[in-house]
Amino acid sequence: MALVVICGQPCSGKSTAALCLAEALRESESKLNVRVIDDAYFHLDCNQSYANMTAEKNLRGVLRSEVDRSVSKDNIIILDSLNSIKGYRYELWCLARAAGIRYCVLFCDVEETQCQKWNEQRREKGEAAYDNAIFEDLVRRFETPDKRNRWDSPLFELWPSKDGIQKSSAAILDAISYLTKKVDSKSRDVKILQPTIATQNTRFSEANSLYELDRATQEVINVIVEAQSQAIGGPVNGVSLGRDLPTLNISRSVGLPELRRLRRTFIKLTSQTSLSGPPPPADAESAKRMFVDYLNRELGTA
């Protein structure tokens, strides 16, 4: 149904915002299925996760994979993390687009000095806090969301240090309205992302079409190899592969390496054609018929 990306500096109130939004959505009339994904879900220490670029990259990868597995048209996923890099937010936007769901960013806009103060207060209470060096590095590299970017839009902004964070906060109410509003032909202010060829992969899995294509073409290759062994290297003409299938006519002996190369090319061409046309054949008989026609064209006059 939707992916909500929580964004902000370290210690800017993101987790509180995520909790308030999740509770408000669950209490709404729609009785939505809401899930929050955050660093704590994986029992990750904030300093270890951002100790170096490799650790940080691994964290983003883990979170992105969990989001990818979780997004659907039946739930709302709230990703509570720094999400500070615009390129990463773009990747998350692509996941939402591939799933065909709504997407928005909830930004906790807090001044650096206030974030630093809250981080110190956490440390004094014995709660999880960032080391000073890591905190400063994260603040320095933070890329503020811009509503002009499609991966940062729509953008709902909170100002926790000024207004606090409540379920009744204006930004949270606006986000709830956006996430729960029913969409019809007259809707203009709610956008449901649509999958594109680059992000859509369901067509290739329909009825195991690629599996059938792979299996059927291999069966044809096996028949050719067997027929050539019986013909003792001579041409293979009039080989039947079954009822209602074209006859296989090859004017010369063809080695197994060449047959494998032709098979790979045929599968590649069929898959590429399906991007702009019909999907690959979903049954073995259709795949065999196409492959035999292809071989007759390629080898019949060679």
C-alpha cells in the first residue's frame, strides 16, 4: 500500500515520529496493517553500524532488502533510519515504484546543535548514543531532502525541537491523509507509483515461462544430438518432435557447442522481445515450436 521513509539527522526524533505515525495509522478508521523497520529490529549498535563506510553500506543493504521483502499493496512500511543519502532514497523510491504503491518522506528538521544536545542527554541516561566522531561525520554527510526530487516527494516536514512530535502534529496528519485517502479518477494530490519495464519482473515468472523455455529448448537439443548420432554425422531431415510441431530440417551436421550457442541466443532474443511485446511462451509445446522454427531458419540453408 505504501512506503514511508523517515529521514533526519542523528538524534533528531525520527523514531518518535515513526512511532507516532504508526500508532495514528493503526488507530485510523481504515485499521491499516502497519510495520516499522528500523536499525533496532536487527539488533544493530548505532556506532558499529556507522563505524566505517563498509559497515554503513552493509546496514543500508540489510534495511533495503527487508523493505523489498515487506512492501506490498496490503500494508504500510515505515523505514526508520537516517536515510541521509539521496541516492539511497532514490533506491527506496524505486522499490516502491516496482511494487506499485504510494511513497512519501517524513523529514525531522532539527538544528545540529539540538541534535547534539539530545545525543548527549541519551549518553547521560545510559541510552544508546553516537560517539562524537561518528555523530559529526554523519551530520557532515547528511543530504537534506528536496521536494523537487521525485524520490523526496511528497515531503512532510516536522520540527521536533520547536513543535515537539505528537500524533496530532500537522506533518503527521498530512501524511496520514495522503496515505489513507481513496484514489479515484478525480484524485490529483495522491500519487500511486506505477511499475515500469525496468522495475517490473512479474511477466517473466508468469506460468514459469522462462523455465518452460529453458526445458523445452534443451529437449530439442537432445533430440538433434540423438538424431545426428544415428545419422552418423549426416544431415538431419524430417525429424519429428511431436504432434502439431514443425518438422526439423538441418542441412548439415551441427556440433553440440554450436547448438548450445544457438539455444542461448534464442532464449536471450525471446526474453528481450518480451520486454516490449508478449511474454515468453508459457508452455513447452509453444517453446519447442518457436525454437524449431528458429533452428530451421538458422541452419536449414547454412
